[in-house]
Amino acid sequence: MFKNHFKIALRNIRKQGLRSVIHVIGLSIGVAVCFVIYNLVSFEYSFDKFHKDSDQIYRVTTVTSNGVEDWPNPGAPFPIGPAISNEMSAVNNVAQIFDTYRIMVGTFADEQKFGVKQTVTYADQHYFEIFDYKWLAGNKESSLSEANEVVLTETSVKQYFGAIEPEEAIGKELIYADSIPFYVSGVVADFQENSDLKFTDFLSLQTAKSNKDISIRLNIEEWNSVNSSSQTIVKLHQNQEAKAEKELAVIDEKYGEDDEEWTTTFNLEPLSEWHFSSNFNYRSADKSVLNGLMLIGLFILVIACINFINLESAQARLRSKEVGIRKTLGSSRKQLIIQFLMETYVIILLAIIFGLILSQFGIRYFADILPNTFELDYLSMENLIFLLSLSVMVLFLSGLYPAMILSGYTPIKALNNKKEFKPGFNLQYLIRKNLIILQFSSSIAFIIAVLAINNQISFLMNKDVGFNKEAVLHISTPFQSTLDNTVKLKNNLASLSDVKSTSMSSGTLVSNSIWTSSVEHEVNGELVEVGVQTKVADTNYLALYEVPLLVGRNYSTDESEVVINESALTALGISSPIDALGKHLVYDEKDMTVVGVIKNVHTRSLHEEIRPLLVGNGIRNLFTVNIKLNKGANLASAVDAIQNAVKSIYSVERPEIKFLDETVEGFYQSEVRLRKILFFATIMAILISALGLFGLASFTISQRTKEISIRKVLGASVAELIVLISKEYAILIGIAFLLAAYPAWYFIKDWLNGFQYKIEVPYGVFILAGIIALILCMTIVSFHSLRAASSNPAKILKDE
Amino acid sequence: MIKLTDIDKTISSKFQKEFILKGINLEIEEGEFVTIMGPSGAGKSTLLNIIGLLDDASAGQYLLGEEDLTSLSDKRKAKMHKEHFGFVFQAYHLIDELTVYENIETPLLYRNVKSSERKSLVAEILDRFGMVAKKDLFPAQLSGGQQQLVGVARAIIGKPSILLADEPTGNLHSAQSKEIMELFQKLNDEGTTIIQVTHSEDNAKYSKRIIELEDGAIVKDYNSQEAQHA
């Protein structure tokens, strides 16, 4: 029986080529999209799942709040470690680490031999008790308990000492941070599984405690210092989460240094959440993006299944004779359903094979937005199970309804090929129409969303930011660079022929990072505090960026002079710019005088409002060199020359040279990513819907050839016939448009709310999307109706 | 064996009820060869379809032996089709996607006959009908007569106790008709009950009993051989 069904399935696939191609292409797109999304989602959820008792591992995070805004931080004050250890009975173990972020690694002979590494952390011995590492040499009980000990992973051992046995590495000396000696006390295997614990070198935290310079940076004694690098990890006893939270609240109450303005709250964040909040890999996954992707995958799959249902149920009559015969030969309805489901399954299997090939193209298209370490393992057990489940789901989603219709035919009517025609309401017909409407609604909604997002992105890219960001480059100096070197670099760059001017500053004028502080000013004899964004720079800064000065002058090298922007005027309660000149402000306990007011310029992404800004001269925190090129400068040669200048000063760690406009574009990366994903979803939705309509129109119009021929004989022109046939489809698109408009409008409105500076909801793109869908639909329908309308009526009527 | 009592078949539309069959009382014994005749629209095919459980009667009782078949579930109907009935149609009704061999084999598949037994049964019948050379052809590659032979082979391979034939030779020329009718006669001699619907007097001669229908009612029921002699 199985063989018989299989044979029929294959013969039908061959015989009805167009139908089969449409089904396989449509479903394979659905399969490919779902397959890639499934893999991406399970990849993102796979991080650090493998540790023993991973559900008992948490880290202490801190939320600082001023009542208006919350500042969450994955770090916690250092003294909380010992406090938790002594006072929380729900806690089994506490480990503390301090991520060095970037640190120089070398040997005694050459302190900079291995350059700067970003995978080095200070850790105490408890770290290895909480996280499972496989020890290749040394042991976890004694390693890291003393100062100047380092535990390396295999990769680091190989990098530093070449191919030696792990045991041979024990006792070898390395120099970190140019001067501190460490001796290898253990070697562990690298994690094979996905992990955000990217560390390869573990320096004993004891070293930091006993070294005054480092311990100051760690703020070992300070309860009010929170640094994201300094993290406290706890392992709870089983099922003690609620108790742990209570005990942590007690510690918070006891030690948390709250004042009138600021409150600090400690929380426990489970290990499974680290990958989605803040982690050491600097790439956290976004759950809402993953959820959105899953929704898109489901949409595409459903649209593909709809094609199947529509075309199969429309063509059911072609198979009715077979159903009748089989029933007279003794087939039960169940057996027929099984047969038709099996035929569907053969098509699904073909679709899966093509889908897997397509998914490779999908991966390439999304290469720039997929995580670096993401790859597809087609034959992994998870994927095989997923594909099996998906195929069964698609089977029932798409195959069951047509199979029910087919197997339900009464044999005698089926054999006589009588249409079970009832005047008035026809459920199948209605379902088919509704499904087409649903498909085109989705396509239209996708088109509207993509066009609207595109409009907003081009608005963001092209909006006047208030200063000139063209031909500006910037360099962030290395972590341990001295001011001397920065000055030298700035001067060397200034002497290049392509460079118009240079400036040192705490950051570029427009930047993703922000430095906020508060200034005090006098109102009615009392000092009032106002929050401001602060930038420190040399005196070339504002001129380099061509920031328009409203009144007054630029600040001089006198550190008590500052320039403020228009927003600061409002914040300080000054009505006219001219009134601001000479105004006294207290900043960092020093007196400052406002010497100039600049126009409001955008120093942050357009998601945010322009904040009060304070710019002044200083020598602290000058990490950025800004470069303005001459008009018409040759970019390639200019960049070459700048690179050479950088190389002559920084031989080991070479800072990157970036174009400001590219940096600004980077602010809108997530929007560009969204556009790319939605663009893809749109193309897929349109492709599948168009394919389905093509198949369905081809079939339904071919069913109407007799009617068309009679009308032609009665005098209808080809054009009239095309209008007659197409009208029905145009109405469907109209309904689809109406259904798509509101959800699309809601989505766009909601999305645009994330921006302070945005376009109005672009109603034009609604019309455009409707027109695109209509043209697409009419092209497909006209193609078939033209063929039907131009056929020779004499021949068709004779055949009938 | 077959006993129909007061069988009606009606179609209802909004304002009226139209009788296709009205008050049919009929008994057919095991091993009979019956022909149902009558003008177009008399209800011949409907009667045959009701006997073959392809259609339901609107009223009356249908007994097959001791079993009441008046209203059966689809599942029971499928079972009866498997166990008792073979059908031969005017339009042959072969499955176009299957070869001659596969078409003949299909009823055995629904009867869960083992593969080896299936093979020998199909081989035997192909041999008997002289179609061994054509077993791998598709219906479209055969003449009408050949298709009908396949149709008959398929109808009888499951050894049905009753063979129902609706205008079995309607699409065939006379030589082919003769071949089919002789085959029917042989099957009947071997014990198969045959009920056929036909317009052809020649075909009717092969049967032993003729039932004439008119406007949904039996108007004559007689022994054809006796009638010939009379």
C-alpha cells in the first residue's frame, strides 16, 4: 500500500509539473526561513547552558536610580563579595572577577611581546568552583589562591609557549600590564560549547588586592563604586532563589549607600539571562528581535502553507474520479486521507531538501548581521528533530484540509465528475478567497513597513545635525596611551598636507557614549543642580566641527571658561543667549564662566533629544583625536598618511581610524538591520503569494474557458474579458489592503515612537504598497486571462 | 440474497420532492444474472448504485442476506465494498496514474492481501484475460475494449460475490462487447451474482432475468430465456 501511494505521489508530482514546482518552491522558502531562524534562536539560547547546576548560578547586578531614571549595571561594589559570603545562607559559593578589558601581555624580556589582549580577567579561586573547567595541569583547589598566579586556557598556552604539554607550562612567567609578573599555576581546556565566558587568562584576584595601584582601580573598599568590569557571581543552594533575594535585600539595606537623591538596588540575574543583557563578549542578543524573527518565520510558513491549501483544494476536482474509484474498490475515507497526506509529505520532503539549500543563501545574505560564531550544522540531532517536527507540522497545516475535502467526495458524484454545486454560500470558495486575502494582506503590510522604515532611516541619515560631519575622521588612542603621545599624534597629523585641522577631545562631537555630570548655578541666592552632558577638548574642537556660535566666543585654554548650548540655556532658566554670557557655574567644585553659546547640535543619535551641553578646555580624558580633511583631499592617500603617522607613535596596539559619518550611520545599525530583515521577509512573502496566485489563477481561469468562449462568441472583446476576470482579483487586493493598513499603521507609529526626531507616518507608502500589490496581482491574472481570452472559442466549445 | 423492500429515492428541492425510484420491491438470489433495462431517466443506474452502496435510498429497507444495509457508516460501506461488490463502469474508470498491473492490484491492497499472493493473483488474471504483455501500460495507452477488460479484471480480482455493471459495453464496438459479455457469462457460471444495467437487447440476452423500469418503478420482471422461447 505504501509503495502504491508513493508511486502515485511521484507520478502526480511529475504529471502536474507547474503545481509541484509551485508547492516545492513555496514550501522550501518557508522551510528555509524557519530553519535558519530556528538555528539562530537556539544558538542564542545555547550560551552557557552546559555548566553543572547552571540554574543555580547568578550574578549580582546593581541598579542606581535617581527616581527619574534607572542606570542598570552588570557589576556590583567589590565589598559585596565578602558580605554575601558571610551573611547569605542561601548562597553556596561566591566568586569575584574583574575584567581587565584590555591588557598588555608579554614576557620578562619583552613586556609587549604578545600585544594587547581582551580576554584577561582577575578572578578568585572560587570562580573555578562555580564554573566547570577541565583541568589539564595544576588544580582548581590551590590555583589563584596566591598573588601573582595565572591560570591559562590551552589557547593561551599555545600562543605564549608554543606546542608544549600543559604540565610544562606550570611555573612559567608572564608579564601583564607592562610590569606585573605572573606565574602559571594551572592550565584548563577551552570551552567547546557556546559561552560568553570568553576569558583565556585568569589572574589571581589576590594580586589586585595586594597591589595598591590595582586595588584603587578596583575600589576594593568602596560600597558606592559600581563598575561593569567588577562582577560578583554566586552559586545558590538548590531552590533558594526566593530566600537569596530576601537576604540580598537585607545586605542592600545594611550597606547600600543611599542618599536623598540616589538609591542603589542589588539584584540577582540568572546565568541564562546574561547573554541577553550584558556579557563579556560585548554582543548581547536581543530577545525581542528573536521573538520578532520567530513571528516572521511563522508568517512565511503559514503563507506558504496557504498556497498549498488553496491550490490543492481548487484542484481537488481533478482527483475526484480517483477518489470515487478507490471508494468503490473498498478504500475507507481514512485510507484516502492517509494516501493524500502521504503525497503531501513527499512534496514536503522535496521542499525540505530545497529549503536546506536555500538556507545556505539565507545565511550568506544575513552574514553581516548574524553572530560571528554562528554556523549551520545540517545533520545535528537537534536539526533533524526540528526538520521532522516541522515537516509533520506543515503536513497537517497544509495537507489535512485538502485531504479532508478530497476524501469526502461521495463516490457516485465523484465518478460522474459532477461538481457538487450548490447555489448561494460556498464554504470552500470563501475559505480560498479569505486565504488569498490573508496572504496579500501580509505582503502589503510587510511592504508598508519596509518602505516606512526606509523613509525614517534616510531621514536619520540626511537630517541636518547642526554641524559639519563631512570629511571628519577620528582616532581613539590606545587604552594606556600617555597624553604626550596623544599630543604628538595630534601635531603630526596636523602637519599632513591633506589635513585641515586636528583637535584632541574626550570624544567625538557626536557619539554613542556619553559623559554626564551636574553643574550648580545660583537661583535666588541658592545653588541649584542641573544635569549636563560634558565634553572636554582643546580649543580647536568647535571650529573643527564648524559648530555655529550664537553669541560670545570660543573658550580659551583657561580651564574656567566654558561654552554651553541652547538646551543648557533652557535648563539653566536663561531666556536669551546674550544673558548667558558671564554666567557663573560650579562644576566639579570649580568656578566656571560661560563665554559663549552654541546652537543646538545633535551630539547623540536621533533617538534622543538634544541635552544641555557643556564644552570646555581640559587635559583629562583626552582619548580622541579628531581630524578634519581639506576640501577635495584624496581620501585614500589621506588615510594612508594618517595611518603612517599613527604607526610611528603606536607600534604595538594600532588604533583604528574611523570616518565620522560611518560612525553616525552605526548609530542606526539596529534600524538598518530591521530594514534588512523585513525587506527579506517582504520579498519572501511577495514571492510565495505571487507564486500561489499564479498557480491558482492558472487553474481557476482554465476552468472558466467555456464561459469565456461563450462570452466571446456573444461578442465580448479580449479587453472586456480581461477586465471581467481581473475585477474579482482587484477586489480581493482591495480588501487585503484594508486589512493590512491598520496593523501596519500601528506598527510604524509604535516604531517611530522610539525616535525623538522622526518622520510623520508616511501615508504615501500605504498607497504605494497597495499599488505594488495590485500591479503584481493584475500582471499575474492578466497573463492567464489574456491566454484564456485569446483562445479560439470554436475549438473549446467543440471540445466541451 | 438481495432483498429490497419499498425502496424510494427522492431529490428534494425547495418546493417539491421528485421521485427517482418509488416503491421498489426486489429480490435477487445468489448466482443470478440480472439485467436492468428501461428508458433513460427511468432510475436504472440509481437502483444499481443503491444496490452497490454508492448511493443511499431515501426510504425502504435493503437486506443482503441477513444483514441490513439500509443506512451504513462510510467505514462499513468501505468494508462491504471490499467483501462483496465488484464494479464495472461504462467509462471504465481506471486510475490514470496507475499501470494496468497496478490498477488490477489496487483492490487487493485495500484487502490487505500479502505481496506474494497479490503477485500471483494479478499474474493469473492477466494471463486469463490475455493482457500479460500490456501490464506495464497506462490506461491512456489502451483501446476502449482493453480498458474495459482491465476494469472487469479489477472488479473480479477480489472475488466479489456480486458484480455490478453499469452499461459495461456502452463505449465499445460489437466485437469487444461480445467478448465482455461472454466473460460475464463465464463468471456467472462460476457462481458470481451479476447485475447489469444496459440498453442493449443483445447484452440482455446473456442474463437469465430482466427487470424493466419506467419512471422509477418496476414494470416488468421476467425470465429472459423463457421470454425468448415464448
